[in-house]
Amino acid sequence: MSRKKPSVRKHRTLWISDVHLGSEGCKAHALVEFLRQNECEELYLVGDIFDGWKLRAKFYWPPDHSRVLHSVIAKARKGTKVHYIAGNHDDFLRQFIRRQLRLGRIRLANEAVHTTADGRRLLVIHGDVFDEVVSGMPLVAHASDFAYTLMMRADVAWQRWNEVEQPMPKWSAKIKDKAKSLTQWLSGVDEKMLGRARREGLHGIVTGHTHHAEVRYIRNGVTSFNCGDWVESCTALAEDFQGNIRIVKWEPQPKAAAPRRKAAAKPRKPAARSARRRVAEPIKKVVARVRARRAEKKAKKVTVVP
């Protein structure tokens, strides 16, 4: 029996960010499965798809990372409109944007405006421009990224040492979430988003950057949407054909148990003789021969009277 293929969910739009291809923490295999299980008319890659910071320090590129690119390109060839929004970890792509170059059928941009099915206008941007640490203190940003990598490795080592089978919430994710929340509050991210929305008549802003998926109403009719990431949470944003936007999370599909086949009946082999029988049978033969000889001798001694 063939294994059943997982059902494919169809969306109007998908937003994915912070994949960090080229880093050890990237859950590329999960994203490949997610892209196979979800179809959409428009796909937004909202920054940090590549991790240029890690690739500059050490080249790391397993086969699953290439499969992510193949999956995205395959969607573009089938008619999905793919938009690539550059982030701070893949800022090397911004030089292509300045020269108005394209990656095949994939559109490159620093930001884009998406109109939902119910008519709302959403700004799609990675979000690093709202972060004072990244935009104003790059050395601190690089140092915090290095510390986050060390914490992730420590989490993985601890779980392996304790033989943890099910994935658990990691301390690195919790610390990063708290640090990003504090940074956003100090940077006044909400006020910057509201100001941008008011100037351009927007109803919401879709970002990544913080690795924390959320759909949060700010105020004055403006909503903040965040895609999450594919390092810790494996989440994305999805818009249905009515314009509703929600967080979707990748869940591993349970593997179907292969049907058991009845083994063909094998011909029975003669039972192996026990060690006692192997020893006793020759002795019995010797005893039988001795008795036969004695019987012959007795028969010769007996005289037959006529």
C-alpha cells in the first residue's frame, strides 16, 4: 500500500521571514515540508531568508537549505507571485535592489504594500529599520547575535545530554524574546509604525525580525503582524480568500505505519536431534551387534537331534 500524501492547504497569501539559511539553527527541512503542504497566490519572503552574517564567518550549507530555494523557485514557476523583502542579515541583496535587478521571477524590494481581499493596505517590511540597536549600533547587534548563537548551541547540548526526545521551549528563545521586546519598547517601535501608517494611509504593518509571531492591534485602526521565524517557532502568516490573517505553525506529520505482510510459509525442517540421541544411537547399534553375535554363537553350540 502506498503512503497517503498530506492534504495541501490553499491560501491567498503567505508571509515567511527569518529562515536564516546558512546558519546551524535553520529548520530548513521543516520549511520544505511546509511549502509542499501549503499553496498560495502570493508569497512574501520578509527578510533574513539568508544569514549573511553567519556565511561571512563560516560557510555552512547542507542539502536541505538548497531544497528551500528549489521549493520557492518551483512555486514561482507555477505562477505564485514571490516577493523578496531584504532584511538586516541579508542586506547584501539591497545592492541588487538599488540597481533594480531581479532574481528570475522573484521580485526584490526593501518594502512592499499588500492589499488584502477585504481591501486593507498593509506595509510589508522586515522591521530592522524600526530597531534602534540594528540601525544605530551595528556592533552591539552583531555581539547579541553571537551570544544568541552560543545560547542555542548550549540548549541543544543540554537537551542531548539529558536525552530529551520531544522538543522543548529553549532558554535562548525566551531570552531573545525578552530582549527584543525590551529593545522594541526602548526604540518606540509602535509609535514609529503608527506614524508610518498615518502618513501613508495603511491599516497594518507586516514584519519579521523579532522571531516572535503575533497578530496585535496597536490602536487607531492599525494592526501589527509578525511572521515569526524558522529557527525556533517554525511559523508563518496566512491570508485566506476573505482577507482574514492568522498565524500558521508547521507541525511534523506522523509517519504512517507500513502494513505488515504475512510471511510465506516455509517448509518445515526435520527437528534437529538432541545431543543425548546423537550419543545414544551409536551405542544402541553396538549393543545390538554384540547381542546378535552372542545369539549366533549359541545357535552353533546347539546340536540338532534328528
